[in-house]
Amino acid sequence: MSRCEQTALSRRRLLRLSLGLLLLPLPVAGRAAELRVVTLFQGATDSAVALGVTPCAVVDSWSERPTYRYLRPALSGVAHVGLETQPSLEDIALLQPDVIVASRFRHARIAPLLARMGQLVMLDEVFEFKQTLQTMGVALQREAQAQRLLAHWQRRIGQLRRRLQSVFGPQWPLTVSVLDIREDHIRSYLPDSFAGLVLSELGFVWNSTARAASGTSLKLASRESLPVVDAALFVVFQRRTSAVAEQQYQRLLAHPLWQQLQAPRQGRVWTVDGVPWSLSGGILGASLMLDDIEQQLRVLEGM
């Protein structure tokens, strides 16, 4: 098969995946290992590493800057091209990338310029990590790797669902609320958030407020709003870098309204690292979420 025919096939595959994404392809020469890839959102960076591709440049992480700790071993020495919200077009152009992976939400205005620099893969949903992985697998000529990762994910989900059902018995499925205790408010993540998608896939359910809400999160401006997040299980993000947020959390634990909610009364408050649970956006971060849940289950199974 000629290179032109291979490129045409690759384009057709990309078009089959194009529901929910914008793809502006240019011919790409060379094998996958030789592709120069720039990733402009967190989930794309995570997915590239999962596929065994070291990007030639990435954007800064939202926290633990410039790179999330869990990705540092794989991204040591990799160049940075600014923020996810404002990448440097000059720096990207100088790198002469073959493929640029971007977000329509973040980068629609600069898409025409990015498309002139290399093959542009632009996804609509930055937290739809399976779509990101599958699409990048095609664009980076790593389809087989992407399919293996997704198959492994589905096996883990099935095994973990069975363990959850076994541990919680007739109480399963549990209602869940995902909480981020910030310096000046509480944020409750919804079913369409990154964490929400994974928890829903595992079989957790949501209270009526969360089901009726749109978007990815609710902002609770005061402790008096706590009853709207009532659930049988709380997953609470830790903020290691914010002493103020930690103080807020400690005060919350002592508040009468908090103590009256189901999860605190039943001793079901799981504290987790907020980076993989809310900021990572890729299959590696999602896998760390499953690791956290498995750790909690090991504790419960040993009781």
C-alpha cells in the first residue's frame, strides 16, 4: 500500500471518529515513533503518554506546575508552550510539529493558525478520555495500543463493579457526591464531570439535585447548602498546596450540618488526590482513580 493510500485510510478512520470533534488533517510522513506531537490540553498529554508517545511540547498543568507529578517521569525535559488557555503560537511553530492535539472549547479561535502548522486534531470534550485516546490512537498511528488500553480499562471496570457490589451488598448502588473544598466555597462535581463519568461507569448513582443539574459542577457558597449534596458516599479532593483550603475542610468536619449528612454519619468519606480525579482528563489519571477506589475497598474488605 502506498503512503498516499495509507494517508487516505487514516483520514477515513479519523472521519469515522469525528462525531463530537473537529479534525483538520494534513498529510503526515514517517512512522509513529518519529511524529512530533504538541498537546494543548491535559487529557491529550495524559493520553499521549499512555500511548507511549513523548510529546515534543505540552502546556503547563493546572496545578503542581509545570507538570503533574504522576506525569513527570515520562515528560522530563519536554518543552512547554504556555498555558492551556493561552498557548504560544510562536513556540509551537518553531517546534515544527507533525500533529497538534487541541480542544475546541479552548482553542477554536486559533484553530486556523494551528492547522497551518501541522495536522490538527481538535476535540470537543476535554474529559471524554476514551474518545481522546481513540482519536489520538488514529492520529498518532497507535490504534492497536489505544484498543489494548481501552480493553484493559473495561476489564478493570467490570472487576471493580463486582467488588463494589460484593462489599456493599444490598446497599449497592450507593449514591455519591464528589466534593472539592476550596478556600471560599465548596464545589460539587456532577455526573458529566471527569470524576462523575468514571463513577457512573462503575455503577454509582447520584441524588436528585445532581441528576437535575446541568454542566460539570455546582458551586455551594455557604455551608447551609450542604443538604443538596447529601449522599451515601463522599469523595473529597485533597488540596495539598492550600493550607487555607485544608483549614476550611477541618472546620467543615466540625459543622453540625456536615455531621448530619449520610456519608459522614456512616463513615464513608474518602479523601483522594484532586489531580487525577479532576484535572488529569486522561486514561492514566482515570486509572489512578480506580487505584484509589480499590485501595478503599481493600480496607473495607479487611474489616
